[in-house]
Amino acid sequence: MTLTDIIERCQALYDDLDFGYVDEWKARNPEGKAVGYLPTYVPRELIWAAGCLPVGIVGGGDQLEIVKGDACFQSYICHLPRSVVELGLSGRLDALDGMLFPATCDVIRNLSGIWKLYFPDKYVKYFDVPHNYDSRIGGEFYEDHLHEILAELEQLGGRKVSDDELRAAIRLYNENRRLAGEVYELRAKEPWRVPATDCYLLVRAGLILSPDEHCAMLREYLELVKLEDRPLRDNARVLVVGAFCEQPPLDLVRALEFAGCYVVEDDFLLINRWLGDTVDATGEPIHALSEAYLKTPAETSSRYVDDDGRKGRYLVDLVRKSGAEGVVFAAPSFCDPALLDRPMLQAALDAAGIGHTAFKYSENTGQLQPIREQAGTFADTIKLWGTA
Amino acid sequence: MSTKVVKEESMVKQKEMIADHFKKLARAKEEGKKVVYTFVPGNLTELLLAFDCLTVHPEINALQSGMRKKSGEYIAEAERAGHSEDVCTYVKCDIGMLMKGNIGPTGEQLPEPDLLLLSYTGCYTFMKWFELLRERYDCPTVMLQVPYQGDGEITPKMVEYVSRQLREVLVPKLEEITGKQLDEARLQELLASSARSEENLVHVLESAKNRPSPIDAYFGGVYYIGPLFTAFRGTPAAEEYYRMAAEEVDQRVALGLGPVTPEGQLENERFRLVTEGPPNWTHFREFWKMFYDAGAVVVASTYTKVGGTYDRGFRHDPSRPFETLAEYCLGCYTNLNLPDRVNMIADYVRDYHADGFLINSVKSCNSFSAGQLVILRHVEEKCGKPGAFIESDLVDPRYFSPSNIKNRLESYFQMLAQRKGQKVTA
Ligand code: SF4
Ligand code: SF4
């Protein structure tokens, strides 16, 4: 395999709106089931341990023609649910035996109900997360919820899951997230080596590939990429935030780079790094998953920040850690979580003297010129003045 | 339509209650009263009253700003300050009002909060709303997470989670802020009083099963829910209000009278409707007029369940104070899943003998609106009655297009008239 082969494979997975890999995986694992999930976070460890393939569904991108999905949502609702419904109603998700809808926002929450109405024979679950971070209160609730989901997955998969199997799944995903984190770290250090689109496609592949296969791919990429010499450009280093759910089209990610930005950190597909490798793989596994969620310092819009005055500090820290020189707020149109958070995050950046720019997109945005120009101006400002 | 302006005693009473509440708020600081900002769905009025706290509901501020034609200016102010045009206008209206001095509906400044009680019930935006507000106030915030009924049921674990947060997080915080210990007996009295008012509220709402309906359960309904959904649950004033309202409704039923509208008594009930979604506040009267001019009466609405689904049997139970408050929060309408919402609307159409149902889809509210087109089709299928779909907003006047809405409603009413074999009038 060469680097090009790896990225081409990722691109093929990205382009395949029929999720052919799921059928292949099922053919190889005749007993196995497949369970889809929406952004931003679900404990994939439970799904995998139950003998099911976790499949991340993050919309239909810019290549999917929307016919039925538009009839389900008003014009002032973001694009993601309509493409997800399109995928479902056009039969492209038939290979999925179940779907998890996490508590990311009210659109995804209500989509869980739509799924129950449209697919009454499938396993459909709303996945809640705690906003009370006390292990005895929020933790207890969350552990009960995880046990409930595990029991339902066991029923779906047709077998009991042992603690050892759960611990093995935890180890595997810890490793998977560690490797994805390593790609991100390398990109932050030497962004010319890891183009933003390569990084995106690599982690995106983790939404569909089995975790062991994805780990192997990441390892191979990390080995090969260090040998590759790519020209260093005089780009500005930026962090992209707000794109944690509906995904920007790949061309938009590319456009940022062409406009003179090195993306050194982003929140595109948080699940691939959320919780890092911090889940304890030695103790009681459900408790370990719960504790890791409760204690992570990571922030995203759908997670309540309970310590007054702390809002935005995580972002500022991430800017410092990644060496970003400015922040690009990229939010899907009509995305309440990203857009309601933005003024608070902007205020935190202002207080820290970090420059920022903002635009909106949708997964099928075709008009990239204005965004390219805006990103170009932003990059120029950083390069000229050291800050935007 | 009789053009005599009718003001029922209960309406006068409610006006007095609200005026009195705002007076108390205006004096709160000098009288050393603690002020808690909290939301309507999942409000914990009895618990707050047990600590003698006064409540401010930011959604009520926003809707009142809408009715007073102030919301457009407040929203513009918030957008100028960097808030996106895409997000919930209740939040922007509230923030704009705050930026303009936080002047309440009585012209007096609202007191700053001593606590932001984030009752996280049925709406994601609530979380951001109070995260935004707390940047402007120097007071603690308590998050009370109310799990969503994803599977259409309230489980014992959910009740336990909410009641533990009440006991172990909220009560200690209230004790700290007010310097008082919780008097559980007083809380129980307040809850018992709530249950009595709730009984009468349900009586009022269910009176719409009569023909003609003595009430309009949407436009008129928002007045009937007012005291119980806000600062007055558990108070003698609320009990008296609901007693009066129930008596008035009984009298109207006995006399065969239709609902009271801003232009007097509705005398010819032509269509009976169920509505889903909140009303528009900036053009509230104009919107209502489109209905009563056509003889359309709303006999049941989901909006009047956002602060509690009492008609499904829930009553606050003083013998289990924390669990009952938890169950109350968990049961609010926007915390129900979509299949349950479909069932509720279809049941209303059947039980209230409605000719059809109407969805007012508001741009602001993902909690209500995401999925309403799917609800429309499923309810139609379930109850065999036609639905109509209109779009507006809560408090952003830019999104209320009177001519579009009127056209849409007129053709809907014509269709209903044809189905009922009525003479079609323009
Ligand atoms: S893009 Fe935003 S609003 Fe839309 S589903 Fe995702 S988080 Fe929710
Ligand atoms: S999104 Fe809906 S429920 Fe939430 S604050 Fe706005 S109007 Fe209210």
C-alpha cells in the first residue's frame, strides 16, 4: 500500500452512499449485525462488544439527491436530517439493523422518533448523556442507561456480552482514538505533511471500517506519511470549530487549504478522538466508560459546561496546544448548537487575543468561492499581522 | 359574532395576579427576596415558593415583548451583538431586552437573578440560553437534567435521577442562597394546592368536548394555562382563579355559549380544530381573528401542554414531593417522543370531535418543529382527518406573513366546509 492507495480507499468509502462495506463485513461475519449512529458521540465499545459493526451516519454529503427527505423538514432546519432520512427511505441503510440517536440536539432527538415511525421493525434508540458530572448522580444514571443499551444490543446480537469482551472493545477503541490522535498531533506539528482532506478522509473511514481494520490503516498511514516529503507552504495555521455534526463538503475542507490555511485542529468527527485513550480497560467496563465521559475536559456544544466562567477555555487551550494562529467558526446553517455557542466562544477568544472568522455552510454547499475568499483574507491577515 | 366585549371575572383576576407578581419582582431586592430565573417546562414553582423565591420566566418575557411589539427591536439588538439570525428568537429577544435595560412588561426593571435554574426539559436551547445569560450575571447556575422520553415512557430510573438532582443539588443550593432550610410540610401543602388547581384546569380544557365548545383551547387556552404554567402554581390565588374559570365555563356550557374572543362571543361554531405548535405572539390577535372570523374554534392544543400534561392524568402528589416534581418535569409535552406526540394529536381529534388539525410550525423551535411534517402525515393517517400546515415564528415579526397564512387557512376552511357539506363562504 502507498499513501495514495490508503487515501483512495478512504475516498471510495466516503463516496459510497450505499455503504457497501457493511454488506461485505456482514458477509464475512454472518452472525454480525450493524448498528448506525449519528453525531456526536455514542460508546461504540458496546456495539462492537455485542458483535455488531458500528456505522457512523453523518449525512449524505453533496452527492446525494434529496427527494423524500425534503418533504420531511421545513426550510429552516439544517440539512443533515433530510439527507439521513433520504438515505433511510431510499433503502441505502437497509443493512443497518439498528440506529442510535445521541442527545446532540433537538433535531437528532426528534429524528429518533421519525425513525421509530418510519422503521418500526428496526432497533431505534435515543442515546442520552449526563449533564450532571457527579459519579453518584449523573454517573449512576448514565451507567444504568449504558446497561440498558447493552442489554438491548445483546438481544439484537443474539448473545450475552462478557466483561472481558467489553474490556477488549475498550482497549481496541482506546487504541483507535490514540492513533487518530497521533495523526492529528502530527498534522498540528507538520501540517504540510498531512493535508486537511487526507486527515479528514482517514478519520472519516473510521466511521465505517471495523475498528481493527481502521487501526491497521492508521498505523500504516502514520508509517508511510513520515517518509513522504511534501512542500512546506506559507500558510496560516487555523483551528476549525462548529462542524461537529453536519459535515462540510470535502471541497470546502480543500478550499480552506487552497485559500492559505493549514487546518491544525478541528471538530469534524469528534467521535474518533472523544475520550482519547483514557477509558480504563481493567476495571468494571460500564463504570469505566461512564467515568471517562464524566471526567473528560473536552467540550462541545451539546455538553453542558458546569463550571461558571470556564466556557470557551477548552477551545482557547486547544488553540494553544495545536499552535493555531486563528479560529475558523464553520457552522451548518440553522445549527442551533453551533450557532448558539458561537458568541460565547468568540468572547473567550477575544479575551485571549485570538483572532477568528465565521461562516455557515451546508453539506451540499456548492458555492465555495465566498468561503474561499473569506478564508484567504483571514489567512492573509494572520500572515501579515501575526494575528487576525 | 356578538361584538360586545366580554371580560370574564377570571381574566380580571389573572391580570391582577400578574400585575402583583411584577410589583413584587420590582421590590424584590429592597425586600430581600431571592429571584430565580427558570423555564416554563419543568418549572419547580412549589419548591421555589417553599423557599419564598420569586420567579422570572424568560420565555414569558419574550412572548410579552412579542405581544407588546418590542421583540423585533430586541432581536435586532441581539443579532447586532453577534447572535445568528438562524437561532431561536426567544433567546435573542430575551438577550436584546437585557441589553436594553431588562425592562419588564409593566415598565419596571426586572431584578437580576440570584439563581439561574436551568430546568433542562424538552428543549436543547434552554442549555445555551442560560449559558449565555450566566455570562451576564454574577450568580450560580444549577443544571437540572430531565431525560428525554426517547422510548415514550417515564422509567423509575429517570424519576430517580431527577429527584436525586432535586434533593442533592438544587435543594442545598436553594438553602445556601436563601439561608433557609427546606420545610417539607410546606412543600407538601403547596403541592396539594397545585393538584386542586390542576383538577380545575383539566375541567376547563375538557369542557371543549362540548358542542359548541365554551372555550378556545389555543388562543384562549394560553390564558387558561397562564397561572399554572408560571409563578402561581401552589398558591391560593391560582386555586381561586381556576375555581372561577371552571365555574364560568360550566355556566357557558349550561347556556350553550361559544368561546369569548377579543371581539366578543363566538356564536357560530363552524369548525372544530386541534392545533400543534406554539402560537405567534407578534400578531396574536390578527392570527386569532383569522380563526374566529371563519367560525373556527380550537378545541384542543398541544401547546397548552408544554408546562404539564395534566389532561393525561398527572397531578402533583404531595405524598411524594420530589418524585412528583420529577414526574411532572418528565411529562411535559416537548419531552415526549414523536410517536407519542402523533398519538396525542390523533387522540385529541377523536376525543374532541375535531374536523381536522392544524400545525403552526415556528421557525424558532427545533424542539417543536423538527419532524412536524412527518407528524402531519402520520396523524392524518391515524385519524382520517385532514391536517393543514402553516409557518410563522414566535416573536420575530419578520416571519409572520398575514396574507400567506390567511390564504392557507381560507383554503383549508373551504376544504373542511366541503367535507362537512357546509355552504362555502368566501
Ligand atoms: S447540524 Fe446542528 S442542528 Fe442539525 S442535526 Fe446536527 S447538531 Fe443538530
Ligand atoms: S427552541 Fe423552542 S422550546 Fe426551546 S426556547 Fe426556543 S421556542 Fe422555547
